[in-house]
Amino acid sequence: LQLRGTVKYISAITLMELWAGTRINKAERLVRQLQKPYVDASRVVTLDANHYIAMGHFFAGLSRQYDTLVKMAGFVNDVQIAFGAISIGALLYTKDKDHFNIIKNGLKALKVEYV
């Protein structure tokens, strides 16, 4: 993740998740500090209406065995992060093999590396 010469981006969804987890001033300071270089460099990945339409098709195409999973905010957020990564041609780094193996199965264009 610390490769020289790589350009790093952050998903707006990831920022939302980080801000949702701030309960104390120290956490707020850390998130502000983390987001600043991304916001200042316009490297926050956002989605448009076409992405959300495509996500609707993605969810509709998932096996019924995932019906409970698609109702969970964390999985829905991960799908949004995946679509954002695809939209800019990025390699997505994550620890969440469970969600992203399912997502990658339906989104062949997703490039993911598990850390």
C-alpha cells in the first residue's frame, strides 16, 4: 500500500463509514487529518446515477442465498466502494474477503487485493 509513485484515492462511502464511527474528539481529529489530502487533491471517489442503476442490476442478479446480506449496510457500502474502484480503474485493497469475493464474482472488472 505504500508503493512509491502510486496515486491513492478514497471512496466517499469509506469517509462516511469513518465519520459514522467517530464518537470522541480524538477520532474526529484523526478522520479530518486522514481525509484532508484526499479532499484537497480531489481524490474522493463518488458515484453518479448510472452507477446506482448498475448496482440495482447487480443486486437483482445476485443469488437468493444472499438475500439477507444485501439488506446489510456494510455489504451495500462495499458494493458501492467496488463500483467506485471500477469507475476509476483502481486496484481495491481490503481485508474483507467475505464480501469482496461475492462482489468480485458478479463484477469481473473489479481488481481487488486482500491485505
